[in-house]
Amino acid sequence: MPDRRIPRAFTLPWGSGQVTEEAAIEGGLHAPSIQLLHYELGARKGQNAVRFVAYDEDGHLEQRPLIVNEREIAALRREVQRSPRLRALLRRLVED
């Protein structure tokens, strides 16, 4: 998997900022990734968001939905555990 430094810039139509944490694994056909985004400019300035993406074999962001196979869950979970702010935000997604 290509080295993707953290933080690094991202740009979306509604704002831009930094990828501040990333949990990524090598998944075979692609590299699933869960990213913590922090908006610095635009309508979402100051907010955090979670982005679910995948990278192709050349390290380019894929333009399709992220699909995580159940055999990849344990490895992706280990990577999420290394990203405390991302983990806390994901916990809010799945816990009561």
C-alpha cells in the first residue's frame, strides 16, 4: 500500500481541510480506508467528519462505494484502534 502521510489535504465541493487520522488496510483488490476529516474552509469549517473510501492498486482514490469483506473486519478494527479521535466518532455511530 502506498504511504499516505497524515495530515494531508482533502477538497470537496462543500469544503476543504485535512485528513487527520486514517485507518487503512491492504484488502486485495483495493485498500479500504476510514478517514477522520477536519474541515478548515467552507460551509463545514471547524467540523469533523468520517469518510469511508478505498484506494486502488496504484494508490488512487476509487470513485465507488467502499465495500469491506467480513474477513477484513478484524484488520480494519485494529487500525481504527490506533486512531483515537476516529474511533471515538465511530463509537458514537454504533453505540447507544
